[in-house]
Amino acid sequence: MGRAIDDRIEAEVILRPSDPSKNLGQPIRAETVEQLAAPKGAMKRISDKLRKFGFAVVAEGSASIATAGPKALFEKFFKLDSDADLKTQTLDVPDDLKDEAEGIYIQDRPTYFRH
Amino acid sequence: MATTKGKVKKSSKKPKKSKDLTVAMFGKPSKGAIPPPANVSMEVLLCPSEGSLSPISAAERISFSNISNFRPAKAKQDQAATRLAELGFRIVAISPYSLSVEGPPSLFTKTFGTNLEIRSIDRVQSARPMREKAFFAPAKGASWEPPSELKDLVERAYIQPPAIYFESAIPPKVDYFHLNVPADVAMLTRASQVHQTGITGKGVKVVMIDSGFFNHKFYKSHGFKATVTLGPGAINVKQDDNGHGSAEAANVFATAPAVTFTMIKQGDNSTAAFKAAVALKPDIITCSWGFDLVDPTSAKRTHLATVPGNLKALELEVAHAVASGICLIFSAGNGHVSFPGMHPDVISAGGVFVDQNEDLTASDYASAFDSKPFPGRHVPDLCGLVGMQPQAIYIMLPLQPGCEIDKELASGKPFPKGDQTTKADGWSAISGTSAAAPQLAGICALLKQKRPSITPQEIKQALIASARDCTHGKANSASNEGTALKATSGNDGATGHGLVDAAAAVQLA
């Protein structure tokens, strides 16, 4: 699939909606997705913080940020168990990002539907 | 193998087995082979400078994060280029890490105190008759003695063998019923009828997110043009080592030959690739992949009740893309409980098999289920052309010769377990709902060309309202907790509204 290097971890940071009553746990649809918009400037603020922590910001979407970095950085920054499969571990949003980030999730490869 | 130091000899014996890669890969030329070129092309790797690493002997792997450690000093690069030029070599290209150099074989052997011999591409690597190309290669066990003036500059000089192109624009002959692109797929989806009216997808931007795109002769010969963009984390823009994207893209061109097509080659983060696709502001995005939302500990493949956290970002971006006016098509899955194929805002592409009599049967390879995370959502909406179990070997598609899929299906097993192609011929007979999504995407492009202001919701409605009913067969039971949904008259569990009908859909657009 064109993977760059083996120890690179990819993650998605989901921004917290500006309206605290909106729940990202519900189905998200085209007609309501705008209600989940993050506060103005939140994308840049979180991206800047991620870069400051040493992560790369590889893509910004409408309400999420794709970030990446070496496995060791993820383990150290999120205090993960290096012996366990990283992709099964939950990342706790650090205090520095908590106000504006709803969650951070490690990404895995999809399945191609030929099989 | 007889060689003489400092000379070039034509090998007269069959090469012995060797661990030398060049010897193992290439054999001696036979009569009629295209003679070797007058010059040898080589890649010159420079000796590491102080503090830098050798790409040959360093223990660590080369990657983007450490590539600068392998960069020799610019002065060394300039010195090596100057000295090689003084010796009579032509400097073709200079990069920070290597020099591309050409020169006569005799100059190469004399300069580096080594031997060359003539070899050719081994016939076993060729899937079909092709004219052999002879080329100069290092002789087995040859010495390597760069002159003193290059000793501290040049670490190695590797002769480059000619590139091997095996694929033909014409698909191989096989003796079982299958479809060819573009003609059969265009005919059975009734897209060819639309093409005859002058609607071919021209001016409509379609983006596919997949494993990459190899510019196969098939595409060149048909005049199908693709732009390839690397998604975040992806590498090698010209290669598709998996083969999936190169193959499935042919389904887009079969139904919409004149679309403006871009392939986003994805890395490990599909959501990031999706964002890259949206940033291109396309009219249509097609994805032949997804995530299987089942409890991995359940033998029955119990469906998950909600979209897991790691896919929430993708859910957000999918909804936002549709809200932005982009028409999304996702595969329903091949027994998978697919997400985003189950998202209510996408067109979910299932499978119908059309036989030689043009009878329609629900593909037992394709998924059909009711979504738990999105109550009221049934998958699929409608269908494209998909084969049957066990392997859905159905549509002969072009891909990168020798890629994963090319090798995998060329198992030597008879149809329907193997596809009767060979391991490096650049063709595989595959389908799955991976084929259905790009077929529908191409047809969406036809609708969009006819009425540029059409919304994603209107496209979906037109496709659904015009689909051909499929009343026989059942879907893949693995996608529905062990119970296969059946095709019946009208909107049914297995095929949704049936097989896409491009001509009827364009009428409704």
C-alpha cells in the first residue's frame, strides 16, 4: 500500500465541537455535520501544539487532524506499553489538548474489497 | 562462466546457480535478441563523508527520517562527477545521493578493473512472447578495483539492467466466461448507450483512493489518462505493488472514458488520504475499501452497534464531503460489514452477476446487511458487476506486472480457484464490490456531465430509481451474521434496487 516506514504511527485527532451539547457518539450525517464544527482557530491551535510536541501534521480536514510520528514518540508522549500492540491501545488526550480535542485514535489500514 | 579481467565476453555457457542476484535474475541471450546498447548505464554511489553513512554497509534501513545521514558532502559529489567526466563518462543526472552515468562497456571495465558479460532478460519472467533485450552485466565473481583517483569518492557503480515491461494492452485468453474492460462492462452497465450520445464523463473530476496506479499499456492504448497523487505516508508514485488500484480504475474508464481521473495512493491512514481527496475538490470520490465492523471475538461475526472511535474522524469527513456537494461511492464489502460503505450519505455499491445469457443473479460474494450504527440504513443501495464465490474471478483487469494480486491469482489452479493468467503478465480476473464502486462512480460522472448542478442526493435517487431489478440469488451470508439476504422482486435485501442502468439513470438526471 505504499507504506513509508515500519515504525511510523498514524493517528487522527478529532476536534471538540464548539457547541458542548453536540455529541460525536451519535451517527454523523451530511445535513448535521456543520453542527459539529470546532471553534474558529482550533484546528491551527491544535496543529501547532502537535508540531511543538514533535508530531507531524499530515492533513487537516473539516473537524479532524491527521498526525504522524515515530512509534517511540507515541509511546513516550502517550505513556503507552511498548510491549503491546499500539493499535489496540487507547490514547488519553493530554491536558494540553483536552480543551479542544475530543479524542486521538491510532489508524489502521483498510481492507480492499477484492477479497 | 569464462571472463577475462578488463574485457567484455559473451557468455557461452548456461549460468550456474548463484547467490548473485543479477546472475539469478537474468540468463544468457539467445539468437535474435536485441543487441546490448552501445553504452552501459550505471548508478554511482559515493563513499560516505565524515559523519555520513554508507547506503551499502550501514546497519540501519534507509527511510525518510534518516535519509540525510546518507548524504555525502556536496564537494565529494562534484569531485566524483568531474573525475568521471575526465575519464570519459557522461554524467546524465546528479542527485544528492548518487550519480547517473553512462559510458562504453570497455571504459567501465578498464576504469573499475572489472569484467562484464552479456545477458538478457530470462524468458521465464516473460508471460508472453516478447523480443529479448541483451545488456551488459557484471560477470560473476568479477573483481572491483576503482582507480586511485576515484577510490575515496566512488563506493560502488551498479550497472542498470533494462526495465522489464511484461504487460500487453490486450488481455490474455482464458477459457472461462468473464468480462473484459472497457467493452463488456460498458455494455452490461448500459454506459455504452450513453457514450453514443456524446456523454462520456468529460469535464467531471473523479478521484479514487486506493493502492496506487501503474500506467499499464491498457490505459495508454485506450487513451485513458490518470494523474497520481501520493496520500500522506505513501511512497513511490509510479508503482502499485498491490495492484488493486490499477485494476479497479479500469472500471471507472469503462463507464466514463473521458473523466478527469486522479488516483490518490494511500498510505496507512485512509482518513488522511480521504482529506487529500476532498482537498482536490472533485465531483466524485470512489473508494473500493473499508473497515469490517464486527466483533472480532465473535464466531458469528456479530455486528458492532456503533462506529468505533478510530473511525469517527473518517465518519466526520465523509459527512462533510457530501455536505460540500461531493458524490461519494463506497464498496459494500465482500462479506464484510463495511464502513463507510454503510454510511447513509454514500452510495453503497453491492454486486450482481450477469451471465452469458445476460441473466442477473445476486452475487454471493457481495455484502448485504442492515447497519446497526445507522438504524434504517440498508446496504447496498444498488449494484455493479461482481463475480461469484469462491473468488469472484470475473472481470479481466490490468495491473502492475508481478504485483501481489497478479501473482496471487496466477496460482496454476483451474478456474474458479485460479484465473489462468500468469504471475507477471499484468492482468488478473478479479471483481468483488471493489469493481462495483468505480463502475457506479463512472456512471455518476455521466449524470454529472449531463446536469452539472445535480446534487449527490439527486444522483443517488436517479441511480436507484432506474436500476434493473434482480430477482434471483442471495448475497454473502458472512455479512449478515450467517444469514444470506435474498434477491426478490423490487427493492430487496441482497441487491438493494438492483443492477445499475446508466442509460436509464441519465434519462432521469
